[in-house]
Amino acid sequence: MVTAAKVQARASSKDGRAAQPSDAGRTEIPEGDPAASTSHSRFASEVSQAESQEAWEPLSYGEQLVLETYLRYRGRRYDRQRQDALSQPRKIRPPPDAHPGTAGIQQVSTVVEAIRLGYRTLDTALLYGNHHLIRAAIAQSGVPREDLFLTSKVGFLPSSMELPEEHKDAFGFDFLPVPQEIVPRVHPLNVKGKELPAIQLSLEQLGTSYLDLCLIHTPATSALELAASFIPHAYGAGMLAQLPKWSETMVRGALTALASQEVQRRVEEAHEERKKSWQNLEEAQRRGLCKHIGVSNYPTAFMKEMDAYRTAPIYNTQQELHPLAQFRDVQEYARDAGVRLTGYGTGILTSNAVARQVAARLGRTSGQVLLRWAVQRGVAVTPKSNKAWRLKENLAVLEFELEDKDMKLLDALDQQHVFYWNTSLLVPVASAPTSTVAGSPSSSRAEL
Ligand SMILES: NC(=O)c1ccc[n+]([C@@H]2O[C@H](COP(=O)([O-])OP(=O)(O)OC[C@H]3O[C@@H](n4cnc5c(N)ncnc54)[C@H](OP(=O)(O)O)[C@@H]3O)[C@@H](O)[C@H]2O)c1
């Protein structure tokens, strides 16, 4: 377990001697206002010193999670050793269909318009709370159900979000900045272990007897993992102003929570939970409730581990993917393992200078350039827009190509800057891929 004392112990003095914690058993994060800059900078400096030490004790999985999360989002960018497998542009594949995503779409008319324009793949999730809109839009579109490819996602929350009462503030949903938007939409069945009834509910809401594709929404299997994954999600959703205060609150909460044995989930338990979710999806597939099954926001290590227990192929993996977060290892794995890769989140980068520069030269929009970049990497894209003219614009990415020089300009932007789910933090260091896990001091250590 991690305590501030332990962190301090690692933040040893310059001569290399380990500092002695004053009370090794107690959490010593200073009390008081989490936003207080003094305590904040004190802790930051402790971590900073600790980071520079060569002789680190092995960190537990939970400790690694907390420290890396903290360091990453205090603005420290790690230099990463990157796989460069995809640096040489490959032969362009036939572009996959562009999908309209539906996370934010709350108008039936937008989905109807997308279908009218030619979109045939609709991406949704039990979390998005808009199954009924999709159902209405399909009915209004006049396009037969069997001509559409309907994707939904289940298994959003970990099976046990139960925490000791005293840690509720730290890890109960009240703590996260997203609950106002998301929690009211988390259906009690949208929980790992309940995938089968969740799929049945989704089918009822969508008014269909089958999903073309059902995904496990996220690999997070505990409150801690979910909280860690949410940090960039909140950041991308415009929470930047709250981040400094929030990240420290997160670390304080995490340190406190980790001090409790009940809360510290072991890697094996997380593995079992992911396995159970997948087995439930396989059962749904056997029963004909889903034609295909897959995962979402899964690091490569988690997809690889599935080889040991899965009896059906991973049809698809969905992943935030754009020039700033290219997930080259996921791209490579998907290509080699025959898993279809769907990327989301390009819209967030439309003000990027490089994308704009390329777009201006080609007489396209930066949104189109970013989508086209993904398509030429063999990635299916799932852009979401509430605007009819943009739906049309996004579909037009199938009509042009980027030259190698422009692909290289965009390739060079990769810094693994994730805006949505940062699930690479959930991979135990021993099996973490080098290109998706921050190359912090802890990435070379493994306890588990
Ligand atoms: N599996 C997961 O965990 C996960 C997570 C996030 C998203 N997704 C899926 O991916 C879909 C897309 O995700 P997203 O909505 O977060 O990101 P996105 O497609 O990148 O869109 C983000 C925003 O960018 C704008 N936009 C879209 N196309 C644009 C263009 N060509 N130029 C400029 N701006 C553009 C849209 O605003 P306007 O509406 O104003 O046009 C949209 O609100 C979701 O609907 C969902 O289906 C999955």
C-alpha cells in the first residue's frame, strides 16, 4: 500500500540515502484545503524528488497507478520509448465506412439525417441514454434494420463500486467531476457481470432482436481504476480549470483509499472481472443477441491476455485515436490479430495547427484531414456531429487521400495525449506496452 510516508521515503536525500519516514504506517498527506498551494507544491516536490531516484523499491500496482496518474497530470510529459512500427506509411487500404457516433446526439432528426446521407453504422452505448432516439430514427428513416450496423456497449461500471464509508468522498461518484452529466444515465444493469441483462435491456430500448456488435465499454474493474481512467476524460471535457485542485484531491483520495486493504484490488481480481465480462458477451453471442463482440478502450496487454480464455474472436476494438494519441501498439496489434479498429475523438483536434495547415493546402477542413489520417491508417472512424452539414463533410473523407508527406506531418504529432479514457494506466507494469504507458521511473519496475 502507498502512504505519503512511503512516498517521502522514496524521495530520499541527494546523497542517495533513503529518508526515514516518521511514521511508516500512516498516511501523511497534509490535511487542509486540497487546493492549498503549499501542500500541493510540497507533495509535488516530494514526488519530483522520488521520481529522480534510481534505486526505487518495487511499487505495487495501485501505487504505480496513483503516482503515474498524479505525475502525468501535473503537467510533466514523459519521454517515451516508442515502437515505430507504423512510421513507414503502409499501402493504403480500402477505407472503412465512416460511422456517425451518437454519444452526444440527442435529436432523432440528426440520426435520421445521417442515415439519409448514407451512414449505415450507428455507434451508441447503454451509457449514452439515447437508445430510444436511435430506435425512433431507424423507424423514421425507412431503412430496413438489416441494412444497418448497430453497435452498443455495456459493462460500464466495475462490479463492485462499494467502498468503505469513510472513503466515499474520495471514490464515491460524488467525488468525480462527471457525475452530474453521466451518473444519472448509468443504468443499474450497466455494470460488469451484468452484461447479459444489459444487452437484453439495450435490445428492448433499441427495438431490435440483435446487435451487430456489442462492446465491453471500458476495462476498469474497480473504483480506483475508473477514477484514474476518468482523469483525462474530464480533462478533455473542458475540466482544465479544475484540474490542479482536482488532481490533488484525486491523489489524496487515492492514497487514503489505497491504505485500505479492502479497496486495494489485486491484479488477479481485475483479470477475473475482465474475463467474466468477456464470457458474458460470448454467451450473448451464442444466444444470438449480438452478431459480433468486442472491447473498447482496451490496452493491447488486456486484449492479449484474452487469448488465454476467449473462444470467440475479438471482432472490434474501439479506441480514442488521433494524431496526438496514436496508440501505435494498438494499431499494430489490431492489424496483426485481425481485430477491426475503430477510432474516436478526432473532432477534439480540429484547431490543431498542423491539421489546419494541411487542410488549407488541400482545400479541405481540418476535421476531414484528421479523419482521413485515421482512415489511411486502416482505422474506421466514428465522428459525431449534431450538424447536418458536418455529417456530410465527415462522410466526404472517403473521397480524397493524403499524400505521404502529410501523413508524416500528422504522424509526428504523437505524444500519447489522451483526452478521454486513460486505460493504459491500468496495465500492470510487468505487461505494459512501452508505447502506451508513461515512461516514468516506475515503468521499469514490477511487483506483480
Ligand atoms: N468507446 C468509448 O469509450 C467512446 C468514447 C467517446 C466517444 N465514443 C464514440 O465516438 C463518437 C465520437 O466521439 P466524440 O463525440 O467524443 O468525438 P468527435 O467525433 O471527435 O466529436 C467531437 C466534437 O467535434 C465536432 N466535430 C465533429 N466532426 C467535426 C469536424 N469535421 N470538424 C470540426 N468539428 C467536428 C462535433 O461537434 P458538432 O456536433 O458541433 O459538429 C463533436 O461534438 C461518440 O459519439 C461515440 O459514439 C466512444
